[in-house]
Amino acid sequence: MSTHPDPTNFFADFLEDYFAECEDHLTVVRRELLAIEPFVGKQKIERSILNELFRSFHSLKGLSGMVGVKDAEELAHEMESYLRVLRDQEVMLSPQGFDALLGGTKGLEQTIASHRNKTASPDIKPAIASLRAVIPQTEPEPSVVEESRTPKLQLKAEEITHLERAVLAPGAIAWHFIFVPTPQLSNNGINVNKIRDRLQSLGELIYAAPRMTREGKIEFDFLIVSSMNVSAFRGWENDGLAWSPYLDSSSPETEQTPPGLPQSPEPAPPDSTPTPSVEPRAASEPEPAKSGEINPKTEREETPTPVLALTPTAPLMGQSSNVVRVDLPKLDELMRMMGDLVITRARLEDSLTRMKEKIPLADLRPLIEINQILERQLRDLREGVMRVRLVPIGEIFARMQFVVRDLVRETQKQVRVEFSGQETEIDKFVVERMMDPLLHLVRNAVSHGLETIEERQKADKPIEGKIALRARTCGEMVVIEIEDDGIGIDQPKVMERAYSRGLLPNCESRNLLHQGYDPTTILEILCTPGFSTRDVADLASGRGVGMAIVKNTIQELGGTLTLESTSGQGTRFIIELPLTLAIADAFLVSVCRETYAIPQSSVREAIALSSSAVTVFEQTEMIPYRGRVIPLLRLESLFDLTPLELTPSDSRNRQQSPLSPRANSSPPVATESPGNPAVLTRQPSRFSGKDPSKTHSSLRIVIVGSGPSTVGIAVDRIIGQQEIVVRPLNDPFVQVLGISGATEIGDGRVILILDAPALVRTSNPK
């Protein structure tokens, strides 16, 4: 019996593979187009680049034809034609030709994406016209234009092996059937399922697939191995079937035919070619073949080469590969099971800790060693699963080059894009989510950051602006930088626009606008929805939505965004993201009977500090840290936690804190200002300093953040380090600023995970 999928579900099963294959080929195309650009205007182009592009477009054409994406097939065919004349050195790669290749690639991406999203297909006529304009108009030979009636079949490696094994049976012959469905046949109950069942009754079905013809019609190819005589097929032409023996003669050098493949239904003269027809006609009969037969004479005249090669190297898709495609949901499920194992091991460790009080340590030592080995093995397994999900970030870096080219054409600027760290790997889900943020940052760099040619000449800068995209790993985080050497951010203009929109409610005087603000404040203003320094929007920017998308996406991924800008020298955006979002190392801390987890990637260090070192500045507690001062954040104040009851011994060792919360004070609230999202703030009553409370004379502080966004979080106790499984809080009714999710620890309790970047934003004094 055949193991091929049912044709009724063929498209559903094949489409996902089609989209994945197209994405791989388009990735190769984008990479090779960047490599071919230096050859614009040169007579010779490196042949390996042309071959790689030609191969990718040829595959895209064939795949699109199989699933019926006619626009993509036609566009890929035109690009293939242009690459052929380049490869044959009939023309030189001109700037117009390179732009035509870029436009065709963009059209292919949009056409395939529209088919995937079930939206209207874009108009490909301009792209095709651009390609035809750069192809020399020569009169093609009929043998080149006309196709063989019998198309080539692209067999996979296992199908070739299956075919070679099947034809070894005595009397077995390989037959190629073509079924052309019509409305009349469908009304008579003859469809592809009926034909498939009929052919399977003849013998072993090797191959079945749909195909799109040049006329836009769908045909179905079947390859079967049967010992039936040709007389068994008589009358099938009335059911839309045509057939011929499946021959092996891939090249003139082929001397042998694999066993089981017929040389000809009847003996042929020595000088004649193998006859692919089922019922050969005499040479004197001029009339065409019937619908159920393939005319051997016509085929010999139109295509001097035989039907198809039966060698493992002939089919492109038949090549062996060490790549296995896995859907992301399957990897997500694998990570979920991995998380369950991590929680189970944490429970085992907690049980062993409790058992130490009842069982001698010598008796427990074997179990403790097994637990430690299990911890190492689970960590290795976790890292292995994570590596499966990691993909190079260079995939989206390469796309930015094409974005810049489009903007350069619109803005008449000269821009050079530099890449660094393209091989840096990051979670596939994170890469897909970061496409839009990087797109907006690059567009802003070209539109807002880089000056025009005249402005750069006046500033004694090279007329060619530079945009640098860099990526690197730093522990459990990946750092992405987008930098330009443009004019920098016009801080007075930003502050003036923010003041006019009411985004600076704490400013008592407009004179404060020009005294300077820290980069964090500038970044918060730029990321406000609807904010833009442009008076008129253009195709690239000015609508005030791009930076808001950047900020929200990065925060949803658990990352941070920082800004560095120098007037007249340029701007740099720094994005820090976790390598993965499912399992992470974390510090467990205790505050007022509550236990919290702080992701280790957010923690810089933990310190102990005397409470006498705490000072108050503008109703914000500050502490000294490595030669500067940083804000101190108390979680009991933010989350309105009940302080621990003090024992007499505790009271002797504790002292008053000027900013400790009142026992009956109101909880923190979320306030909103025009154009700003809700921000968690402390109430003024918390800083009156009139109601004493007790704190440790030695504060335990966890330092989070970096640069100007560094903050100290006061805790009662640092419990230790542990692997946690991150469970996001998706219900909007339980989402709280400062909390990113929840996790289960070894003793079975569910604890909250602190959102360090959100806490940093609430603590920075404005």
C-alpha cells in the first residue's frame, strides 16, 4: 500500500511546507542580492552568485506552480530569464537591472505573503515590466519556447529508492499518468480521488502531485509501477487521462536504462529514439494523437531530450538533507514539558532539604548526588532545546538593507549600512517579533537621523551617511544596537513639543525645557503614542506610531530599550532581550512574608548597605553606588505589603526610616497623563516622614538595570538562585505594572516574577 497523503488533504499538508521552502529560498535570494550589488556596471559577475540566485528562483517557480500561486510563478520565471542572460553574458548588470531584481524579490515576498494570509495579491505587472525592459528582445527558438507534453517529475530521494525497488519485480513497468480535471468530468463523478483509486488498483503508486500549466490549468501527475498490459488503459482517455512509459535518459551520455523501464512498446529501428507513446503510429500518419495518448512524433520534434532522468542527482528536491523542519508549536510544547521537569526537580530538592532534619546526612548523600546529577542533565537538556529554537539574527539584518535602499530612493540621501554580529543567535519567536521594531528604528535613522547631502557637506561630514546594525550576546541576554552618524536628537525641539502637548506636567517654567533632561526622559517622550517632531508625515515617518510599537514590543519580550544621542554626531538605540522566554535563572527574594523572583539577566549584583546611607531627594530615596547615587525602591511601599511583626530583639537592632510606609496607608495607584500610559506612582502621604516604622539597620539591596537606569531594590532576605518556568499573566484583569509573570517553586507555592525594567521606569526621578 502507498504511504502518500490523501489528495483531499494534499494542499493543506503541503502549503505549510511550501511557505517554509519559499522563506528559505527568499533568505538565500536576499543574501545573494547583497553579494551581487558590487558587480553592478561590471562585465563579469561571479558565477557562483548567479548560479545560487538562478537555483533559488527556479525552485520558487516550480514550488509556486505546484500549489497554484500563478503570480509568484510568473514573476520568478521572469527573474530566472534575466539571470539566464546575465549568466550567458548577453548583457551587463545595470543599475536598472539590479533595481528590477530587488523589485521582483519584493513582489515575490508580497505575493507569497498575501497567499499565506489569504489577502488580495499585489499587482506584479510593474515588476514584470521592469524585468522585461532589461532583457534583450531576441527571437527564441521554438525548441526553447515550447514545452514537452510530458513534464519532468521532481522525485524525492525516498521516492526514487521506492521506484528502483518496485521496477525490479518481473514484468514491472513504470508509467507516468497525467489527469486533467474538467467540470464535465466532475459532473460525471470523475475526480482526482477516483483516478487515484483506479491507478492504485493497477499497481504500486510511487508519486502523486498537482501541477500548474502555463495556461493556468491544474493537472495531476501520477507515477505507478504495474505489470498490466497497455490494453488495460484503453478508453481512459475519455476520463481525462494521458499516459506514457516513464523513461530514464537524462542526458545523451546515458547508456543504460534501469531494469523494468520499457525501451519501447514495440521494437524500434536502431536509429530511432525511445518511443514514449503507448500506441505508436506509423510515420505516414499525419494526424495528431488522441487525447489519451502522447504523440511520439510530435514529442521527438519538439523536445529532442527524453521525458525525465531517473538518476538521484536529477531532481532538485531529491537531494538528501540533514535539515528537519519542525513547527514552532511543537517546540513550544517541548519547552513546556521541559518546564514541568524543572519544577519537578525543584520539588525533589525541596523534599531533600526537609528530609535532612529527619534522616542522617550519610544516608541522604546518594540521593543528593543523584539530584545534583539530574540538575546538570536537565540544564544540558534545556540548553539543547533552546539551541533548537535559536536562529541567526542576520536574517532580519539582511532585510534592513532593502528597506534602506527604498528609503534612499525616496529621500535622495546616500546611506551605507554596516552589519556586525549577524551570526548571533536568538529565539525564533523573538526574531519574528523584532522585525517591526528594527524596521521602525532603521526608517527613523534614515528619515530623522541622517542629514541630506548638502547638510552633511556643510557639517564637514562624508556625504555618505552610515547606519550600523550590531548584535552580540551578553550572558543570558542578546544586545542589539542601531546607530547612525547623523544629526542626533534635537532635544530642545523634543521638549518644546512635549510641553505643548502636556507631556511635562511637572515643569513649572518653560525655561526648564532647555536645561537638559536625561536620555530616559527623552526616550519616554519619543515613545509616547502619537508623538512626532515632524509637522508633516511622509512615507517613512511622522505619524507618531513607530517608536510606540518599538517600546511596547520590547517590553512584551521582557527586554529594555536605552538611548544615547549626541547633537551633531549621531544616535544609538540599544536593545537588550532575553535569549529565550520560557525558562530562566532567577534570584528568589523575600519581602514582608512574600517571595518574589527576579530574573538573573536583570540583576547586576546584590549588596548590603547601612540604612544611614539612605538620603532623600525630591521625595525619592537615594543610595550611594559605585561613585554615584541611584534611586532606592521599596517593594513594600509599591505593593502595599504588611510589614513583619517585630520581636523585642528585632526592635533593638532596627531604626526609623524617613520614608517607610504607614501601616494604614493607601496602596499605590496607576495614574495617567495625556498621551502617556498608566504609570505606577507612590502617594505623597507615603513621604511625610511623620509615622515611624522599623527597618533593618543593614539593608539588603539587589541592583538592577544599567547606566542611568540603575535602581536598587530593598529586600528583607535573598533566598538563593533557582531555575524558574516563566508563566506570563495573559489575563488583563490580573496584570500589574512591575509584575511580568508567575512561577511555581519547589515547595509548591506560586510566586510572582518582578518586571525589573518596569520597576526601573517607576523609580527614575523626572
